[in-house]
Amino acid sequence: MRNLDIKATPWQQEVLPDALHLPAGVDAALLETCHFEGWHYQRLQLQTASGLKCYLYVDDGDQAWVLGVFDTLGQADFFLALHNANPLYVPALLIEQDAPAVRMADQQLHWPVYAGLYRVGFKSYRVEPFETEADWVRAEYIDGYRVESLGEGPEIEVCLQVYSHFDGRLRGCKMC
């Protein structure tokens, strides 16, 4: 296990409106932010009937990425520490919207799901929402013209599958 420290500023809670409308299935929400070397992080905690769901986003002021979705704050903080140590340690999925990722509009909280594209050279990870299941995604690893399915399932499980595949490749590469 890597021994990492979070180098970002402490998490600061963002004030959400009292009249905030949450989607069905979400009982409570907490949004926190922190910063490190030009990176702006958002940690969105959603309390649902099935437990905690914690999204971790990062942006550089222009583009936004999702670092992951987790069921514990410890996992989210581990990914934050990994990104602080070296952004190339985490397959950050570029999301198709400007920064910041989590926004408020018309008394509603809006956030992207764990989906997007991570690309380095001819290698990439693509995570897309699953059409027939809410909160499910499908992941693929693409190397040149070869596509390998990493599976489909709940966001949290697929996030950890993508990271495990990425970490295995990174550790196996003698040039990294």
C-alpha cells in the first residue's frame, strides 16, 4: 500500500440552499472543496438508502474531470492524495462540461456521473452510462485499435475496476 499524504488545503464545506431539491433516492448532500497547485477539487457526498456515495472531481479552471466515485471518504481521500502526488497516478475521466463539475441551478444540485474519457497517447479508458440501469456504467480499455471490455456495473465497482486495471499496467511498466 502506498504511503501518501494529502497536500491540498483542508476540505471547506460549501453552503447549499435550504430549499435545495434533491433527486429521488438522495436523502442528503454535502459539497466540499479544496485546492492544490492550480487544481480545484470538489467532493460531493450523497446519502442514499443504500449508503454513502462520494464523488471526487478536479478541475483546472477550464476543464473538469471525475477522479472517482466511492462508498467511503477514505477511498476518496486516497485518490486525492494520489492526484496530489502525481496527477498521472489516477485515470481522471474528462467530462463533457466546463469547470466546476458540481453546480447549482434553479435550486437543484447537478453533478456528472462517473463517466468520461481518459487518454494518454494511443491508450485510453472510456466509461459510459449504461442505458437501461440508473447509476450503472460500462468501461473499456482501448489500446490503439484493440478494445478490451472491463465490464459494466454500479459506478463504484466500475471505478475500482478501472483503477485496478490502470494501476496494474502502471506497476508493470518498467518505463514509468
